[in-house]
Amino acid sequence: RTEFYDRLYMKKILIVDKNKESRIYLRTMLEEYAHDTRKKFVIYETDNGNEAVMMSDHENYDMVFIDVEISEMESAKATELIREKNSKAMIIVVSDTKDPEIRSRILRSGAEDYIRKPIDPDLFYSRLDNYTALIQSRRLHLSIHEGHNLYGDATYGRTISYFIKEYDVLAEFWEFYLLETQETRTLTDACRRCNVGKSILNTHQASTRLSDTVRAIYDISIQALNINVTPHIWIEESDKNIYFTIEGLSQINPDRIRTILNKIPELNTYIFDHYKVTILTPREKVDLCKVEIPSDPKKSTETIIMTETAKSEIQLQVVAETYVEPVIENQIFYYMDEEDLEDIKENLSRLNTLLLMVGSGDIRYDEVEEIAYYLDRIGKSASIYSESYPIARSLGELSSTINNNVQTFIDKSSSLGLFCKTFGLDLTNWLQMIFYDGAPSVNFMDDTIISNAQMVGSMLCVNDSASESIDMDDIFDF
């Protein structure tokens, strides 16, 4: 458990710089940032390219800051070897060189960003926010299929997770499960009026227990957010239970967490190990015994719903009048060759790094060109397959638009920041759902990605006179 927590939240950083004073200065800024943001950094140093490569054999560094001037090995070669050993590391070039060819060579070798010396602290801290967010996303992507509950019980392959970075995300979690329990209670109330019996009462009790669990998780998360801690909630299901796990609580007073858990008497099944809590909530199966779909959807039909135990106790009875939508099962699609899929994953990882920089106020000409380049690479890999051709075409068109409007992209980067981050997230969700987690259809994300690509492109093509008359809120009225 401790290993999982450390891997997920602690960041290991390697500084490679020939100049001792430069290493000290960079370490000091990293430590100040970690202190101010309550993050945990473990920092390593070396002035030696060979040693940096060897150190990467023993540690998976989350960030590597490498200067152009290092000992014993050329910096581009060291970058290439470190990248081979750790494809998920953020490698950042930090240098005062004015030679664009040297900088480009290191970036082509696997570095993902370039910071000029002398380092501007405000800009550096802004970029660290983006680096740590991206690293967290990569780590969570790797761990998404691991078991998280402290009971060690096997669960379904599908896992729901909420990374509580702000109150709005917590509100989303609350509303989703609150509405679910309210709908279940409405159903059981209808069942009670029809005298279905004791098994229906069990369902109502399970609903109450779920509501209490959600309330406890919510209260713990509020405590975390109040002290600028960002917890992570995992929801896993098995045939008999739902497991709610919240982790990242090491900075919260354990007595406060126990008080929240113990003030709800029904919450007697949980495990708490200081930084992580798992609450076990039994689930009551509801079996849909008979559904008649009307020819006219506007007309309701009688629907018969019972628990498994009620089947053996009573005959089928009408308990509600409602229309039930047919359930669409998610499925994983395997139409893409593994080599093409890996190319898309690698290019998308680098694209997301750049998209996070948009809006920072420091996007450079070459970085915009790289955004266009990776969009084009992803589009070409996806265009081979008819299933992903619509997305590929939209990415190719956006790449061409960006290439033709690089300076406009830079000028409007502050307005484009949110759209670019959302666009990158949508592409990541498409990749994850279609090829790994499952989606209702092979074209599930097409409309979203295509419309977002067109929106970003249209913002670049609007002429100056027209753009002055457009209010940002109007963009959502298309």
C-alpha cells in the first residue's frame, strides 16, 4: 500500500548539470515549490551524463532537468538513453545556449520542454504546475486497472475514479451518487406500496447505506480540500459489494477522519490505515424480470421489477409504470494494429505536454509547430482505419490550420488554453475508452473530437475585425 501511494503521489526528480551553482539554484526552487504546494519531491543530482543514465537504471524519475553542458556524455545522447529506459519521464532541457540546433537536437532525442536560463521563478512554477498535473495523469493511467480497495478483494474490470483537485469535482461525485440513491429510494417506495415484502426493504436499506457512505467520503474530501490536499476517490464493484476508497490523506489528522466515520453508526465495515480509507457497501441486486417496450415511446408501460429473493416469495406484481431504455453494453475495439496504437499513444503523450503549456503566456513558435506536427502524426496513424478516419481527418485539418496560423496561435494562446487542454483530454479519453476500457460504439467520441477541433481551428481563422466583436461566451452558442 505504501509503495502504491509513493509511486502515485511522490515525485522523483533528477538534475543533470555540470555547474554546481546551477544545480543548487534549481534544487532550491524545486524545494520551495514543493513546500508551497504541499507536494513531496525527492531530488537527485549529478553533473555527469554517464552517471545520469546509470541512475535511470535504478530509479524511474518523474522529471529530469538536463543542461546542454554536462560531463562525459553529450546531452542529446544522455537524453535519448534516459528516454529509452523511462518512456513516461518528463525530460526538460534547462540551458542558456543560443544555438537553436543544439536545442532542437535534444528535443528530438526525447526531451519534452525547454526552459531558458536564467530561470524566471514565476514562469518556472507555472510550468511545474503543468508538469506535475501531467505526471499525475500518466501515473493514474498506469494504475487505473490495479485493485485499490484495502480489503484486497477482486472487483470488476471497470473502475470509476475522481481526482478531487477542486470543489466542483467533489460536487460531481456527490451529485452522481446522490441522484442514484434517490432513484433507488423512489423505486423501493413504489415497491412498498405494492407490498412486495421484506426483500424490497433490504434494497431500501442498501440504498440508505450507499447514501451514508457517499456522505462520509464527501466529508473527508472537504477536510482535505480545506487544507489544500487533493485526495483521490476510487469506486470498484464486485458481485456483492461496492468499495469506496479515498486515498492521499496523510496530511489530515487521523482522529478527524475517525470522527467522520464513527458518527455514522451504519458505517461499521471499513478499513483505515492513516492515509487511505476503504468503505465496503453491500449491494442488493435488482433483477429486471419483464420489460415491455411500447411501440409509442411517449406512452408508459407496466414494468415488473423484483429482487432475486422476492422471486421465490411472491408472484410477479406490477410495481411501477415507467419506460425503461434498453441497456447498451460497452465493448473494447481491436481494429487497430498494436504498432499504430503505440505510435498514437506516444505522440498523444507528447502532444498533451505541449497542450498544457498553451495559455501559460510563454508558448514559443517551435512549440506551436510541434503541436501541429504531433496532431498530423496521430491523424496519419488513425487515417489507415475506416473506423477512426473521421477523427483522423479533423486532426489533419487542424494541424494544417495551426501551421498556417502559428503567430495567430501565439497571440491568442491565453484564450486557447482551456480549449486545448480539453481537446487533449478528449483525445486521451477516446484512446482509453475505445481500446482499453470499452465504449458503447466505435464512433462514441467522434462528434466531440471533431467539433472541438473545428472550434480551435475557427478561433485561429477568425479575422482581427471579427474577433474583436466576439465575446468568449458566444463560442458556446454554435
